[in-house]
Amino acid sequence: MSVRLIDIRKEFPDPEREGGIMNAVLGMNLEIKDGEFLTLLGPSGCGKTTTLRMIAGFESPTEGEIWIGGEKVNDVPPNKRDTTMVFQSYAIFPHMSVAQNVGFGLELKGRPKAEIASEVDKVMRVMGIAELGRRRPDQLSGGQQQRVALARAVVNKPRVLLFDEPLSNLDAKLRETMRVEIRRIQQTFGITSVYVTHDQAEAMTVSDRIVVMEKGRVMQVGTPFEVYSRPNCRFVADFIGKVNLFPVRIAAVADGPEGVAGTVRDSSGRLLPVGSFGAGIGVGDEAFLTIRPESLKLGAGLPGEVGLGESVELGTGKVTKAVYLGSLVEYEIDSGGDKPIQAVSYDPIDSRFYKVGERVSFSYAARAAHVLRKD
């Protein structure tokens, strides 16, 4: 079932200023496709949970329209919208068994007992909790409780499934497992889903598309690849993962060899190839060359004619930090700039390990470099 938000604005009274207002959401326009898994991602206070609550009907927009499946639902109460929310707290009834919890919504709808038992059994098998039907919630682990809450939401076959940071109460390892499970279950049932989180890795794992928000505004909408590898502004580049920003000026924007979309000049006047440009960038503009830490190659650069997969020497510096994490090594390199260069080296057993104090060069492949407007 598709969801459309048209010019949505939400204001709240400002508790610190008499008669003042706080803008929680500012002019949001968004279309969520039928069967899509879309994540609202951003820091605390950016408006993502408020947006989710407006879709659910728990909050009313100050301005704008909300449409679900071709029906305007601004004045439709939450229990009539056929949406289901999975909360941070699992909200499982402690006096009911697992099977009773899962089937509670169907029971409220007056479904026949045989139908309830069949649907509950089917969903619990998909969730991997079929053997837990007779247990009480206090006999379950955190991950099992989350599966029960998810099964209870899915069994009702809502038009839209809403998630409000559902994994925030789980430990890190269990979160990794459950986010994969949530994605698998959503794809199995094909329910349009809207997910709220501040965890970038979580958003990247579960989403078809990600909406990055800041201070009530939508900063970028795109696939996980697009928002990570092709951010459209500095906020998105900084918020999602780590990034190196090099001030440059645009020299040329044109089609070139595979993996090269144009060239920029750095502060020393060197001409550097890049793989992609953000919107609204023209020759002569000041900009940032963005390169993710894992896209920097340490050691000797390979200057020369640029092609797909070849490296371009960017600079040299001294290693000031080297953190060994088993599968990778995280480096910080002082190259004389305002901030240290960040680099990541994978498979450190096969690749060279650089020690603090060593001097290294760092280079990149043109296709890994993306350019943002400086403003």
C-alpha cells in the first residue's frame, strides 16, 4: 500500500518561550511505494518519530496531507487507518502466552478461533518462534520478545507496518541478527514498511530507500548506496559513516573514461579526477572532494594516466593513530590539514600494518571520489 506525504508541517508549542512554536517537520513531501521498506534516519530531534506518528495517526499535521492507498487519512483515527506500530518497548501482555499475544489483534477483530489458530501458527513459523507458543513473556529473551511483537504486528496484515526504533533495547550482536530478520520478514510478507532509527548501519541493512533528516527537513532520499557513496550535502556525508573532505575548485564537468566524471583542482593547484558530482555544481565552484576512509589506499601512490581501478596519489602524511580491530585497521594520518585523514585497511594479515609515526602516502580510485558543493 503506497503512502504519500504532501507539504507536511508539524508545529509544537515551545516550552521555553511563551507563545513560541517549535517546528518539528518542515514541508515534507514524500512518496512511499507499495511494498517498499523506507527508513527515516537522523539524529535525535530531527523529526523522524514525529513523522512516523503522523502516519500512524497519533499526531495530526499542522499543515499538509497524508494519503494511504489513495485515501486521505488526516481525519481518520489511528484504529481505522489499518496501520500497525512496533514500538521500542515490546508492549507484550505479561498475562498472556506467546500464542495469545500474537493472536490478540485477530481476536479483537472477531475472527473465528480456527482461523486465528491457523494464522498465528503460520506467522510464528515464519518468525522462527513456533515452539514458544505456550511460554509467558517473562520466559523469553529480548530477541524472542521482539519476534513476538513483530509477529503480532504482521499477523493482522496491516496496510502499512511502522517501526519506532524497535531494536534499541537489544545488545549490539542481537541487533545485527534482528535487523536482518526484520528485512527478511518484511520481504516475505511484502508489507509497506516505514522504519525509524538513528543507527546508520541499521538503516543501510533493512532499507530499500533511506530518508535522511535534520532539524525537521529532508536532506536526501535515496538507496543505501546513494546516500552513502553519493551524498548530496555535507550533513549527509558526515552523518552516514566517516568521510574525508578536501577543499577543491571544479575544473571540468564532463563525460570521460569509465569511472571519471570530471576534474577538480586542490589547494596546491593539482588536477584530480573524480567519479561523480552532486547536483548544482559548475566549473569554477568551490566544493569538497569526499572520499570514504575505506576508499583510500595507503602506501605508494600510482600516479599517471587515470582509468577504472587505477589509483591517483592524493598526498602524504604521518600515521598518528592505528587501531587494530581484527578484520581491519583504522588509521588517522596527519597531512598538515585542519583535520586528520581517516583511512581503513582490511585484511591486515595480508596487507602491511603501518605503525604510529610512519610516513605514508594515500591515494584513491577516481570512481570512489564524489564532489559536494561547499555551501
